[in-house]
Amino acid sequence: MTADEKVKVDVIVVGGGPAGLSAAYTMAKAGLEVILIERGETCGSKNVGGLLYGTILNQMIPRFYEKAPIERPVSKRTIVFLGGAEHAALTFGDDQWSIPPYNNTFIVQRSQFDRWFSGEAEKAGVSLLEGTVADELIYEGVNGERKAVGVRIRGNEEFYADAVILADGANALLTEKTSKEMNLKGGKTKQDYAVGVKEIITLGKGKIEDRFNLESNEGTAVDFLGSPFEGLIGGGFIYTAKETVSIGFAARLESVIHSGLSPNQIMDGFKRHPVVRKYLEGGELAEYSAHLIPEGGYRAVPQLAANGVMIAGDAAGLVNMSLYKEGTNHAMESGKTAGETAASAKAKGDFSSKTLGEYEAKFRRGTAMRDLKKYRDLPKVLETTPELLSLYPLKMTRMLTDYFTVTAASKSETQKKALMNFLKGLPKFKFVRNMIRGRKVL
């Protein structure tokens, strides 16, 4: 290929998830010529159902929920503490969550949703290259003047651009390679990962609404702590779609390895718990998936921009692993911000690290990074205080069931027994210290 035959666009985006699609859509709407490279057969083909927070998407596509393939809005949430056979649940919600904008929280099938979003990007002018693997970036210059100028895909075909936005997910091999090539700074701490395992169970609309006490326009997200996740840094979840439920768990990879249990064993134990089993009775397994989730948090976020390069989404580790479990909205905010920065760079005719560095500066002032900063101690707290997700949920459920167990004993005797059982084997100073630490996960 001669220089005159080069395929050259304004920006190339690698990765067709929420971050990459948000970046590509934003740039195309601003009039930039954009290629998006996605290694999956289609955008979203590697993902299954889950939560979608829609605040950022609603800024890009107002009232998107009237057009997108939304399964159900999340009209209520529940946190369940599981013991061996005991359980305690806190359910909360608001009638306003069942009407637009639905608390900006939705349950989607990612394969359908991402395909819809990629269609919107195409309508805006993005050129999609799906089923295509980006092997490496193309560079010009040396040392501090080195600049990314394109992407080489598998098969040795080359595409050139003024800038490349890397949004290649948690298992970001291209981002890792690029960071080494361009000597980008890592975060203050190393990136840690959780393993997420999810099954899609077909139940039918009627059973779902009956078992989870839902109307046809309502959905629920249920989070589980305690058994069978003792010794693991993580917990389980169930999300209700129209005809199916997503059930799964996310736990720090190191804790799964140290447990000696396989992900399948953990999932089977979770599904066998009496509380969980009743939700799933009569259901049929439709899909299974497993993936890595970056959970290093604020301190593990690396340098996000250099000459001709910006990094967004899971590739940058922008996941909040608190009870909010935020990922898609952070990814979209980073992608949208990167896209806006690229449009500004195009107007200036300058894609240097100085101009593209405005992306990182602006993103660090935004909502996502402020939230990640708030939970910056979460990874360390969970690592050093595993009781928060294992022993204490078990103790709490046992105390509540002991407190309300009816016997011939007086209420004073019953209550004293419940308190004594709660305190048994629980060092008081350590408990108080851990409760103080535990505030950092809320």
C-alpha cells in the first residue's frame, strides 16, 4: 500500500463496549470521521445481561429508554444477608422509580443493547469493523516525541488516524502493550481483578413477576452477602429481565484462588441456598459467561492520555465495586469525555499529549472519578477486613433469627441468648475497629 492509498480517518476507537461506543458516537455527532474496531462478532456479543446506569447515555441520546431494548427498569432493590439456612433482607424503592426516567437504572441484555447502541453510532456516521482484532498500534517518532498514528489489525492491514481511543475492556492486552510502548505511568497501586460469573435462567414473565412481587413495568436488583461466599471478597446478585433472570457473583480473583473452589462450585453453592433456590425453581439455563472485572479502584487508575492516545472504560479500570456496582456509566462518561476531547483536538489541529491530556483533567473532575475517589480505600478495606462480607452477615442473620425465635423462654432470656451468640467468638475491639472501617464501603 502506498502512502496515497492509506486509509486515514480522524480517530480510531478500539472496543465496542459502552466506553468505545460512547466515544465513537460523540465524535461522529461532532462531525469527525471515526472507525470503531470490535473483536466480537458484533458489539455486545461477548456480554450477557446486567445493570445499566443511564445518566450519561441520556445526555447523549435523550430519553434513550424509549428507543433502546430495555428489559425492565429497576423499581426496587434488595440487600440479602445469607447464613447457613438463615437470611435477612432489606428491600427499598420508590414509586417514582417506575416512571421516567426510572431512577436512571435499568436491566438490559447487553448483546441486544450494545447492538442497538452500535446501530445508533452507525447512524451518526461511525464505520464499524466488527469481528476484527486490533493487534498493535502504529507509531511515529521516538522517546518523548513518539505518537500513535494508527492501528494494525490481524492480517497485517493498517488503518491510520490522528488519534486512537483504547476501550478494549478489562482484559486489555492492546492497552497493556501500548502503555509499555509509550512508557505510560501506571496507577499508584497495581490493578486488581475480580472474577464475575453469570448465568441467564429462563423463568417466564409470570413467574418472575410473581416471585419477585413485580408489576409488568417493574424490575428488581437483589444483592447477596454472606453464605456461600464465606472467605471470599465478593457476593452474589440476581437481576430480573422480562422472561429471564441473571444470577451470578463477583469475587476478588485472589480470594477465589485461595478458597480452593472453582467458580462453578461457588455458583452451585449459591444456587442451592434455600432462599436463592426458591427464586430459580423450574428455570432453564440459557447462557453462561465469566469475565474479569477491574477492581483496583481510584489508586489503580493509570495515565489516561499521551501523544495520539486516550484510554477509556474498563481498560482504564474505571469500576466502582461498592454496593453500587457501577461500571457502564463510568465507562460511558470516560468515552464521552474522550470523544469531546478528540473533537476539540481536531478543531485545534493538535493531537499531542498536551491537548489530549485535557481528557484526563476533565474526567478526573467529573462524577465518575469523584465517586471512585470516595471509595478509594475500598479495595484495602475489603482485603484487610474480610469479615465484613462473611462473618458479620452470618452473625447478623443468626442474631435476628435467635431474637425472633419463639420458645417457652421469656423474651429477656431469648434476647440475652441472641446477644451472647452474636458476641461469641467476636473480639470486641476488633469488631468496633472493623465497623469504623466498614463505613468506607457504604
